[in-house]
Amino acid sequence: MSEDEAALRARLAQLRIEHRDLDAAIDRLVHDPAMDQLRLTRLKKRRLLLKDMIRRIEDRLIPDDIA
């Protein structure tokens, strides 16, 4: 494994943890009677951004094989 690949895998692990933590925060916020809609929207946008970043890194790590 090259240093670049190792760095990508480490970054991927960090992004997955942050995505999981955002899922939990969003779930708690949704069930809060005093929910702040603006905060919820911002968290959801951040979670979507993380999902896109995760997908891009996974695409770089897993080559497309046309067989």
C-alpha cells in the first residue's frame, strides 16, 4: 500500500466517523421538541457533503474494472 493510499484510507475512516456522529446528532435533534430547524438543515447539508467526500475517496481507492 502506498503512502497516498494509506492517507486516503485514514481520511476515509475520519469522514465515516464524522458522518456517523452527524447521523446521531441529527437523530437527537429531530426528536427534540425545541428543535432548531436552521441547525438541523445545516447538519443535514454537512452530512450530505461528507457522503459525497466519502464516495469520491472510495471511487479513487476502488478502481473500475471492466471485465
